[in-house]
Amino acid sequence: MVVSDPLSIRGVYVLAFGLAAVICLAGTVGVRSLSHPDIRRGLGGLLGLSGLWSLFTAAQLATPSPLAQRIFHLGGLIAGLSTIVAWVVFAAAYTGRSYHRQRSFQIGSALLLAIVIGIKLTNPIHGLYYTTTAATTPFSYLQFNYGAIHWFVTGIVYTIAFVGFGWLFESFERSDSRPTVLYILVAVTGVPLIPYLVSPSVDPLLGINYEPLGVAVFAVGILQYARTEFANHSSPGLSTLADSVAVGGLVLDSSATVIAYNDEATTILDRETIPRRPLAAIDDGLASIPSGETGHRTYTVAGRERTYEVTRSPIDDEVIAEEILTLKDVTRVTRIERLVRLNRDLTDALLESPAPWELIQRVPERMAEVGAYDLVWLVPVAAADSTAADSSLSADGGPADHPGGRQFRTDADPVAGVVAGDATDYAEWVADDIPEAEPVIDAATTAAASHVAVDEADAAWSGRAADHDITDSLAVPVVFDNQQAFVLGVYTTAPTGFDAVEREVIEEIGESIPQVVSTIETHEEALQYEEAMKHAGVAISITDSDGVIQYVNPAFEELTGYSAAEAVGSTHSILKSGEMSETHYEQLWDTITGGDIFEKQVINRTKDGDRYILQETVSPVTNDDGEPEAYVAVQFDITDKLLREQRLEVLNRVLRHNLRASVNVITGQTGLLEDRIQEAIGEDALPAAIEDSLQTIRDRVEHVHSQAETAREIEAVLGDNPAEQTWESVETLCETATETAAAFGASCVCDVDGDIDDRRVDGEVTRIIEELVENAILHHDDQPSAVEVRVTLSVAGDDLLLTVADDGPGLSEQELVVVEEGAEDPLRHGSGLGLWMVNWLAIACGGSISATTGDSGTTISVRVPLRDTEGASTATDPGVDAGWAAETGASDTERMPADGTDPDDHPTEGL
């Protein structure tokens, strides 16, 4: 075919390639509107290199010089080859990949380009890349014939280009979009092969490389597509944005449509792909979270419920992307937060509940609601001689010995303790079989903590636990003071088991429950003590460690005249009377600050100025280190008691003195009367009637004298300053009884239990047996020689049972009052002081007295403690005079005053 106008054809080719060059180079200005820097650089490089490729081709066709054509052709080949690098940068950046930023990619690309460019530049030497022939149709130009290396390089370039296309198509497919224009643009890159292939047979087509035109069209089309419709199908960097988060991520555009996501998001939402649709159509729960806010959503992932923290955040510096949703797995954190909240709520509820033990039994139920805890088991700690299944709990949750206690394990409730959760049948299996090494049961046996992972155990229980998806077990002791102890067993299905923080929180729950219960009980006890102190009949005050009063009870207010408002905040110095020495207060503070109890009689003064005498006891309240942190003072007002005792003491002394003087006078006057009667009647023997009357006077006088001596003896033995404590052996008591009976001419039979021959009793028991034997003889109707007293000494537990029996007339009702009631009144009273002395002595020895009487006689039983007193003194009772000497500090030679008179002869000295 002959071309009529070769210049016109050349002009068309030059114009076509030149126009492509101008459009591409102009397009490099347009890329500045793209916000993503890598996309901007990659697309700008593609447009610029494509423009240069077309420009070199236009120059090659326009110049007639063969050398210039070779140079321009070589420049075009280098520019065309470089476009592939720009394309890869664009495609990688657009689809969120970072290959172009990797140092290895950059070095590899540069090295590959250098090799290929080197081959092209040295082609004149080896001629392997292309050869040239001079063509004259339709105009004169060099025709380049490409060799195998060129087509090999071209194949590699197209392969790399299609990798970039694949990245784009994958991105669009994930967005469930179909970018038709992109498909057309990709097809355009292959169109230039057609004129090249048909050029040998079609005139006026030149046998040149038309690829610059195809790449130019593709580059300009990509620019327009990226700025408009292309952005509607994807967005530069969105995949990187979604993949850059370590949690689930969804990228949204301005209409809240999902335009990108990562693999974690598909796993969470249980989808293979997430379509390009409004978020509300995919998950209305996520769509309900406002922009800039955070919420929580629960999803089932891999068969387990997981809690996710969803944060919806705006995105800056993105053209299409407006927001990103991140889904962070906070299942464990949420579980710990719920545990902490449960611990706090449980503490508050226990403090407010009138029945804390009922709430404690609900702990497993509350913990099982937290999630991942498929079994929570509150197991009673077994007693030393029982198993956990035998332990019991009261109806209110306390120990079984409380009223209403029930067995933990019954036919209706086969599992020991309290269980909750989805795996309660595992607890039933454990309760039935008690498998060896089951961690919670073992912990309940030893009252110790345990933490055993299921996959670390090789036992029957671990296999059964694994069937319930249990991965880990934790047992925490719950130990109460003086009450049933428990173990809180928690079984989790969390894949990673319990972490350190989770264990710490559960252990804190196990510790806080007893602490709260102890606080409640302590508070209740404090209220009871406070109520008791309010109604106590003695004055009570509490101070801090500095002696500042913190509390006083009503009795204190009544005794001192100071109200609680006046006393609290002050010190006890407000009660000073001025009659106590400074030494007294120094001794008080030295004693109580040393942790000891101070007790002494004190004279204080009321608010009104009245002085009063009190028995004061001050006790320190110490902390765990033994340091006093408060003091409790108890004050007994003994003013009236002391006055009463002093009056009785004076009256007793005066009466004894007057009785003794009267007895002496009566005795003397009776003797004078007897002599005068004998003189008057002139006979040596008095008439029987007169003799009987005189004898009656003598007997009554002797009785009165005996009572006075008994009273004096009682005072000496039971006074405020008794003689030194002594002990007597049981054998000595028998000897005393026999000797006392013999002194009156009577007989005594004494039976002693052989087990108490070497035991001892208080020395006062000797005086008891003397008085009882004497009383039995003197109050018998027969003569002493005809009286037989029976004494029995036997063991009664830790006591000596002393029994004195006779066959006399028995005790009168009045005498029984002394023994049975220890009290008398004007109508019912004893006839003397003997039984009173026995009663008081028995009480002083820590014992008791009882009596039985009837027609066959009287039996009096005295029960006193047996003493183990190795090396104790066995001295006999020093007697009344010795007791008085001990009381007064007089020696044996000082018992009587210097004038030889009895102390009772000076009764007014004590006044």
C-alpha cells in the first residue's frame, strides 16, 4: 500500500505521542489533590514517566537523524521500564500495603532497573536487546526489532503490573464492589500490542512500540478515577488503617458505610467478608454507638462469649474515610471489673444486711454471673475427723450447731456446700465419687489455697473438667473466727485460665468476706457492750492513749455530776479532790502505760464539790504490738460501804467490850449471891431450886461469852487482813475431829477415801470440822459420853466432800435457814454463830454447805476444793490470838497491851 502524504502520517504519530506526553505531564499537577503522600508520589511518578516515554517516542519519530532516534528510543525504553516501579508504589500504597516502604524492595527495584538499563545501554555492543533496520514506508525511520531479552523483560514487567492489579481487585472484592472502569483501564494497557502485531501487514501502521500511548491513557484514567469514582470503591491507605490496629477494625465513610476492615473484625462479627454496606445493616449495635464514644458489645467467638470495647473515632487527613471502629477484646478486664464491683457490692450488702450468712451463700451465684466461671463452689472445710461432704451449715449459713442447722449434703441437696454455674453436674460427680487429687476438694480438706490448670493434671477429674471446657481451677480459703471455715472454688473456661490480677481479686474476695463478717460481729458486740455499759450500775469511762475522755456511761454522769458533753474531751483531772498525792498519779500512769491493770481506792470530787470514795480499776486496751491505745476506767462508789463497815466494826467492838464487862459482872455477882444465900440459910448446900437457877445463870453467861469469842474469832479469820494462808492434809482433819470429840468426852468415827490421803485442803477446813463436831455433841439430847459422831471424807470430782452426821434431835427450822439460805430475818434466824461461821468459812474456801435432818439425826455436808500444794505449810491454825497478831502486826509477846488489859477494853480508840 502506497502512502500519498508521508509527512502527514509522521505528523499524526508525532502529534499523538506528543499530546499523550503533554496530558501525562500536566496530570502530575493534578495528583496534588490526593491526600495520601505515597499514592500521590506513586501516581505522579506513573504520569511523569509515562509522559516522558511518550515524549521520547514523539521525538524519536520527529527527528530524521538515526543516532538521535537511537538515543530517544533508549530514553523511552528507560522511562517505560521505570513506570512499573511507580505503578507498584501506587498500587501498594492504595491497597494499604507497605512493600514500597521496605528497604529491601527499594534496593531490589533499583538493582533490577540498573541491570536492565545497563543491558539496554550496552545494546550497541552486544545487540541482544534489539536491532535496527532502516524503514522507508510510509516515511524514513529506524525500525527497532526486539530480541528475546526485551520480551523477557516485558513479560516480567507485565507480571509485576498484574500483581498490582491483583492487589486492587482484592481490595475491591473485600469491599464487595465492582470497579468496571478499572477493568477497562487495565484492558487499555494491552490494546497497543494490536497495532504493533498487525503493522507488517497494514499500511500505514508503523512497526514501533505503541505501549506509551496505552500506559498514558491508563495513567490519566487512573488519575481521574482516583479523584472521583475510584475513591468510591476503595480509599488509599484504608487497608493499612484497618490492619494497623491490633484489634478488630472497621473503616467508615461519611455515610457510615463500611469501606475497609481487617481479619480480626471478620472473626468477631462471624463473617467471611464484610460487604460495603451501611454499618446499621451489618450490626445495628455497633451503629448505635455515637462518634467519639465508647461502648461494650458481647459476641460469641469460637463458641465462647467475649466482651468487646467498641470505640468509634473520627479520622483526620483522609479523603474518604471519616471514622474507624475498633473492637478490643476486654473480656478478662471486664470480668475483673465485675469481680471488683462484686467484691464492693458484697461488702456493702454484708454491712447492711441483718443476716450476712444468707448473703454469703449467694456468693457462688453472683460470681457465676460474671462470665467464664462455669462453676463456683463454696465448700465447707472438713473437720479433723470428717470429710468435706460430712460438714454442715446452719440454715442461716453459720455453723451447724446454730439453731436450725442443716447438713450440707442431703438427699435433696447431694453436693456439699453451695454450687452455681453451668457445670454443677461436675460438682455432683465430684461429690459422688470424690476423685483423687481434685483440687478444690483437696483444698477443703487442708483449708489451703490451690491453683491447678486442667491441662497440667493427669487425673480423672481433669478429664471430666475438660468435658465441661473447664481450663483452670482456683481454691481460696474463707476462714472465719471460731466458725465453720470454707473454700471458695472457682472453675473457669477462659482459654488462658486465671491471670495474676484475676487470682488476686478472687483471693481478696475470700479474705474480705470474713473481714466484713468480723467487722459486723465486732460492731454488734460493740453495740452490746455499749448498751451494757449504758445500763451498768458502775461508772465507766474510756479515754484515748493521752488520757482524754472519749466516752462515759450514764452511771458516770450520775456519780460525778458531769454530763457526757462536759466530760468527753476533758481528762479525769476534773475529778481531782486534792487529797491524792502526786505519787499516786505517777504510779497509776507507770502501771497502765506498762500494760498492767491499776486498782486502788481513790478519793475524788464531784462537779458540785462533794468528795466520795471509790474503788477504781483502770485497764489498758492494747494493740497488736502490745502498746496501749486506750484506757477503760471502772469506778465503784464505796463511800457508803466503808461507812457501814466502819460503823459495824465500832459497834461490834463496843458490844463485845460491853458484853465481856457485863459477863464478868454477872459471873462475879452470881458467885457473891451464892455465898450470901449460903450465909443466910446457914447451910453448906443450897436448895436444889436455888442451885438450878444459879446454874442456869452461869450457863447463859457462858453461852454469851462463847458467842462473843466466836464473833471475835470470825472477825480475825475473815477480816481484811487474814493470817498467812495454810493448808492441811486430809489425814489431819480426821485427827482434828477425833480430838474435838474426845475433848467433850464423846466418840468419833472417821472414814477416809484412800485416794485422798495425800491431798490437802485450806487450813480453814480444820476450824469447820471442829465447829461441826462440837455442834453435834453440844446439841445432842444425851450426855457427851453417849454421843457418837460419824465423819466421812471422800472425793467428789475435784472437791473434798466432808460429811458430819449424828443421831441427835436434828436441826431446827431456824438453824436450817443458816445452812440452806445463808440469810435470816427477825422471824427466821439461827440461835447462834456456829453455823454461820461454818457457812462463811466454807464460802471463803471456795466451797458450799448443805444439811439434811430428821428423826434419825442430822447430816451436814461441806464441799471444798482439794489443793495440790507441794511443799505448802501444814502449820496448824494459829488461833484467834495469832490472827489478831497478824492483823495488828503484834508479836507473841505483844498480844496484850503493856497494862495487861485486853484490847477490847479500849473500844473508843477506833473512833
